Amino acid sequence: MDSTIKSKLHQLLRLGLVSKNNIARALVMFKDPEKYSRQPAYRTLMQEILVDIIDKILNNRTAFTALRHDLTKSSRTPESVGEAFESQRRDILLRSGLVDKDKIITARRFLKSSKASKRLAANTVYREIMLDMLDSIVQKITSTPVMFNAFKKTLGDSVDESVSQPNTESIELSGLLEDANEIIETYSPSDPELWTSAKIAGKTMFDSAEHANAWAVKLYNEDGGGWKTAEEDDKDFFGFMKNINETIN
């Protein structure tokens, strides 16, 4: 595996922005991206990682205030950046450049194209688009003293679970809302018990069924759940965990 990819992923882990499980899944995926990108449990992985990062920032008052303050300073129309922006977090994320919606759309279209998917290893779409975007987010955090200090206390910590306060903005901006519900409509979970647990968790977090489903898919994938079709079973839970353990050890 490319050392650059591994370095970027471990940087996200070290900052406490992404869970250990999702980093492990990413390391597995980049062993053979062409193979794993076709599996539902991995297809939305970069989006799930992006959700982790956005949620961490939105839930960190110091970090989000710093982001909003930078946007206010750089805005050509500062009068438009007032208290109303407190309730317009989606717009702040987009205008600050923290989230590049165009890159996310491009990556999602690439993965949904069967012809493009066959060229995944050669084109390294994740390297050129999603990982570069994640790296850009890390650079914004580490180059801004206030934002970096907001996450400094998490340095070196292992984040083994998803954030406890998911946000609708992160799920919508990452495109996970549409893709997760598409997975549910197309595939069946290979671990019904784990899926039931994930669905219950999703419903406790969101009133909207679509957002709850998206969060459930994220939790299910992160915990090693697999998906299957009538014709072909997806990777099962135990096989998935074996790959993760081999990667970590």
C-alpha cells in the first residue's frame, strides 16, 4: 500500500477525527481498491469518514466558532455573515471550503459507473479526489491554531465509536443520505442481528427515516456488517474482521 495513503489515514486517527474501525476498513480497501469498491460495505467508506470529520467539527464549539470567524474575516460581504449563520451550518461548511461538494459528487459518480469502476485501480479516484479532500481538511485544522487547539486534547486517543451526536448536515453533504438508502433498497444485510441494532440506534438519533437509515448503514458497516444480493453474498462479518485484524497486526 502507498505510504502516502497510510500516512494521511493515520493523521486523521491521531487527531481523533475518525474511528479506529473506519481507518482499519480504509487500510483494507486500499489493498485492492478495485475489488473492495464494488462491495456495498466499502462503497460509502470515504463518505462515512467524511461524516465522522464534519460531525467532530460541528460538535466542537471552539473549532466551529474558529471556522465561522475565519469565514467572517474573508467574506466580501461581512454584513451577511451575522448571527443568522449560527443556524446555517451547512452554508458555513461549504463556503469555508471545508467540504468540497463538487469533488464528492465526482467521486460518487465515478463509483456508480460500472465502466469507471473497472478502472478504479488505475485512476485511483479515492487518491485523487476523496483522500486529497480529507488531507485538505486536516491541513485546515492543523494550520489554524484555534482549531488545532480545539482537537489537541484528542491527540493520540483511539476513537472506537462514532460520534454520539450525528448531524443532518454531515450526512447530506457527504452524499451518504442517498447512497445509504440505495444500498438498503438493493441489498440485504448478511448479519440481521447487527443490522437490527444499527437501525434502533439510527432511529434514536433522527426523526427522519432517511437520515436514520443512513446512520444505521454507517454504524452497520463500521461494525463489520456485510451485504448480499439474491445472486451473490457480500463479504460476511467474520471474513471482514479477519481482514481488519490482518491489517492491524
